[in-house]
Amino acid sequence: MQIGDLPTPALVLDKARMLNNINRMTAKADGLGVALRPHLKTAKSAAVAALATDERRYGITVSTLKEAEYFADHGFLDITYAVGIVPGKLNQAAALLARGVDLKIITDCPSVAAAVAAHGAPFALLAEIDCGDHRAGVQADGDELPAIGAAMQGAAAAKLSGVLTHAGHSYGVNSVAEIEAIAKAERAAAVLAADRLRAAGHAVTTVSAGSTPTALHMKDATGLTELRAGVYVFFDLDQQSRGVCAEDDIAVSVLASVIGHNKTAGKILLDSGGLALSKDIGANAFRPEVGYGEVCDPETAEPMGGLYVSSVSQEHGHVKVADPAAYDRLPVGSKVRILPNHACMTAAAYDCYHVLNGAAVAETWDRVNGW
Amino acid sequence: MQIGDLPTPALVLDKARMLNNINRMTAKADGLGVALRPHLKTAKSAAVAALATDERRYGITVSTLKEAEYFADHGFLDITYAVGIVPGKLNQAAALLARGVDLKIITDCPSVAAAVAAHGAPFALLAEIDCGDHRAGVQADGDELPAIGAAMQGAAAAKLSGVLTHAGHSYGVNSVAEIEAIAKAERAAAVLAADRLRAAGHAVTTVSAGSTPTALHMKDATGLTELRAGVYVFFDLDQQSRGVCAEDDIAVSVLASVIGHNKTAGKILLDSGGLALSKDIGANAFRPEVGYGEVCDPETAEPMGGLYVSSVSQEHGHVKVADPAAYDRLPVGSKVRILPNHACMTAAAYDCYHVLNGAAVAETWDRVNGW
């Protein structure tokens, strides 16, 4: 089967590009002398996870307990669930421990740490540190970190085994110098927090950091034990717009059909709208022209030049036409590929990847979605 | 099971509110003397479709052929697929005809009409009309409409059986006067186009119009045969912000857990982010404060007063805190309900509805997603 034979919309994956991206990040982690723990929230696919871990099924990161269960089903037994746990999810997490998964859970809340300690299961808890992103996490030098440590001191079976931080603010800049500065602060926060916990008597074995931008631009990982990064396996316009990858590194795209020409309104209509592409427009911060995605040749994935998904409704993508030659280039019924703003968000609308070898559809890989 | 027992994030549906919304639209169509053909792109659920059609499984509208197949599996045999068809999808559509579905397909393109005519299957084709939304559709008074008619003249089995228009621009205004004006133009465009096709010898039996706002504010449906509307079954902040419904009409919401307090950054963190809520912020055009959703009491769904999901990442929702009393009101581990911007986009992340009778979870209803 060739890509042109697929029904639309469809999620397609260029395997050669993905392997190149995986090799780049693996080499970077090797060079820094730290482990790589790929974040599978992007791919949500056991096939991708196996390639991202060199077929050895070493440690991975997930964003939901459903992902943890799916990857455990596929033989991944060293998993960090990197979203703050709540007491109501501890039984589900304990069930993963009971089936042999080395599951790490995280919190930034002393009362949750107390619930983890009191539960009775042998949880490995990581304290989440805010290194400047101001999403989740306690301050590395603040009072909440020792409070989490204190809450875990009396645990019969659970242990506080480390710290984890995420420099999500590295997505908000687009110069190497800024990313490098964030990477430095990220490492410093994680190492400081780890040192404080060690000084309080905790056996810290995990010091985890790394977003895709900071991992790729990190110069010194001293004191870290691992890097977590996810979107690098696919990359997207978001990352390209921040200078983290080239456009031809983007491995995942949406195959769409042209379903109409509204020449009065100056637009080409596609069958890929807000559901097929997602409404994420993160790349627009630095590349405002890309809208909801960049229109490319269906076979080569080369950008067609100045054609973007300018607006979306649920099942319609609108491509603004400046040069009427575009109507002849893209007749109704023809196909295009759309590079997404944010691979994680776009891929989540699909239950599988159509894996390309050139223009041939070589395989189909499943995904786990939902909660 | 009570709502508080559900794992989070979860999609919950207040059945009483939904039935009230359904009754309102049904009464409106009855009053106008036209049929109602509910658009199931919102609910994507056979259980909802049955209630929206008074258990008689009369005509419905869908946005994908996968939806058409799902609803046909559930006994719905009169279906309009209201997104422009392409030649590459005609075999899939013909298979629905072959299994007894009275399927209507649409196009705004003469070359597609020619492909429909040449295919050989007894398709019922509707010409899509642009009544001012400038998404898809030909002009009611333009040259493309007769060209579609001409392309269908020689069809052996297929027929051009009517016209369809969608006043999506009614979502862009927020006064009854503006919506009424759009509803008037919508009807006028559909009726003009139908008259022109009849004059050219086509047996027009379908004259289809109606978005949720225009259907609810239409004063005269003369010449229309049916109203299509979808989001009214659930409503959302988008519709509420345009004055189309009240906040306590919104029937669908997301149950979320509080997973952290980042007091340094002044925010409460939820386990419901861009995937669980979608990145649609349509309501912000008229209610900029709502962000990605409004935070409500988990049991009563009453707004908690000034708490909104101010930003999202993939699995995190950030609630900006102005009054620190919110931390005490919403301890880590507690639950909230989030009213969504756009019910269609939010619901699409879930494979089922947890159907509430008050605070009790009475049933679980499936959904069809993807393509």
C-alpha cells in the first residue's frame, strides 16, 4: 500500500526520520553520561518505545496510569509516572507494583507524601521540583521539600527515592543561549533538591531532568542520573519554530484530502480540522504564518510553499489561497500532508500510526489514548 | 457509584440537563413546522442519538463516514454526511447504501458531482451552499450551482436531491438581533438555491439549514424541510458566551482532581490539561476570563466563583488563584468539574460518558471517535 491509498484523515509516521531523531537524543545522553528515560506521552506506542530504548525496554516515562498499564503489558517494567499523583490513584499505582513494575510516582505536596507513606505499598516517590516553569513542583530551596521528606520518614514500605523537574519554559524561548541558560538552572535545581534530601537521610537514587530543548542543549549533566524528553522522537513545528530541529526532521504528519475550493472566499478546504490536527497553535508564537499546520506534498512531505491551515472547524481545515495557481496544484480529491504544531496533541486523535518507508505504508502501530 | 468515585479525568453527562436541551430544540423545530435532523458530531453516541430523535431513530446528521457506520450499526438508517465528499470516499459511502442506509452526501464541486454521477451507485447528493460563513459551499446565486446540477443531469442512478447550508458564522456573534439576521440569510440562501435547482429540473426534496444559534432564533422556516443542529444537546461555554443558553444548561463537563498547589506561582494544578479539555478557547471571544474552562463544584456543577483553567499543558490544567482561600477550598486530592469551551472538541478525547442522575453515576454510554 502507498500513502496515497490511505483513507483520510490519517496519522502517518516517517520511520527513517524518527530513527534519526532517536539516535540524536540517545547520542546526546550518552555524551553527557546520563541515562535517557524517553517520555512516551508523545508517541503512546509500544513500537516507538521499543525503538526509543534500543529494543532493551529500559526505563520510560509516562503521563497517565493508563499508559503505564499499556507499557507494562508490552514488557516495560521500569516506569516513571511524571504527573502528580493523588491519594485516590494510589491503589491503581500499587496494582502496577504488585505485577512487578518498578513504578516511580511523583508529588509536590506534603499531604500526598503522607498518604503515600501511610498506604502500605512499597512506592518509590520522587519530589517534584519547580525549576522555573512554574507549573508543578516545590522550590528546590524552599520549606515544602523538607516537609515532603519529613512526611516520608516514617513510611513502613515506601521511600523517597529522588527528585524530578521539568523545564517546560524552555518551549517558550527560541535561542540556543536562552535554552542553555534554562538547562543550567534546571540541573542546578534538581541537584540542589537532591542534595538537601540526601542531607536529610533519604537514599536518593533518581535525579531526573530534561525537556527536549534543554536535553539537546545541555552542556553539563553532573549530578543528574537521567534525562526525560518526549517530543524529540517526532518533533513538530513547535520545536522547529524554536530552532530545536529542522523542518525535515518532523516525523509525524496528517494525511488529508482536498474536499472543496471556495474561490469566493479564497480558500481550499481539507477534511482535517480541529479534531484531526488539534487546536494547538504553539508554533505561532515564533512562526505566526503556520496557523494550524503547514501544507506539504503528500509523498515527499516537502512544504508546498506558503500554504498553511489558516483556520479550522471540527472536521474542516481552511487553507488560505494567495496565488490562485494553488487551486490547479491541489484539485478537489487530491491529498496533502500537514505538519503539526504539537505532535503530542495531534497524535492523540488517532488510534494508530501508518508507518511509512518512503511513500510505502510498511506497518501499522497502535497507540494508547485516554485515561 | 457516585461522581466522586470516578477516576479522573472523566467525561460526565448530566442527563436531566441534556433532556431539557433536547426538548427545547425539538419544540422549536415543531413550532417552525420543520423536521429536526440532529447533528451527532457533538455527541457521537447512539444513546444520545436515540433520545435526540425521541427513540424513533429518524434522520440524523454526521461528520464522518465512521460515524455513519456506527449509527447504522445502531439502527439509524436515514443519515446525512454533512462534510464534502471526495471521489476516494464514494466506495465507502456506496457500501452504506448497499446495507440499506438512506445516505445523503454533499459537495460544492462540479467535478465531484461528475464523479458521483459516474460512480453508478444510487447516491442522493446535496449541493452545499455558502450562506455567509465562507467555509464550504457555492454561492446560491452563482455559476457553480448550475454546474453541479449539470454534472448530475446524466447520472444513471444518482440524483441531486437538494441543498444544504451551514451558518457557522452565527457562532461569531453574541446578540439575538445578529443571530436572527444570519438565520434569515441562511434560509434565503437555501431556498434560493433549491428554487434554482428545481427550475433546472431537479427533484429537490431536501432544503437543509440550521446551526444551534440560528435554529433557536429562527422566526420563519418557510421553504426549509429540516434543521440541523448539534451542540444544543450539551451546550457549552461557547454557546453560553453568545447568549444561546444559560450556564446551568451545560450538560457535559470534565471531572478533574486537584494534584498540586503551586503557591509560589499562585496556582492550583489539575490532572486535566490540553488533552482532557481540548485547546479550544472559543468562549474567550466574549468571555476572556474563562480560559480553558470554568471550575465548578463536583457534585452540583455550580461555578465556584472566579476559578478558571487559565492555561494547560498536555496533562496539567492550571487554575490561577487570586484569593488564597481557594487552596483551602480545593485541597490536593479533591475534585472539581470543568465546564468546557466547546463540547464537541472536549468530548472527543473520551471513549465514554459517565451519565449522571444528580450526583449518582447511573449509566455509561459509548462514543465513536476517529475516522
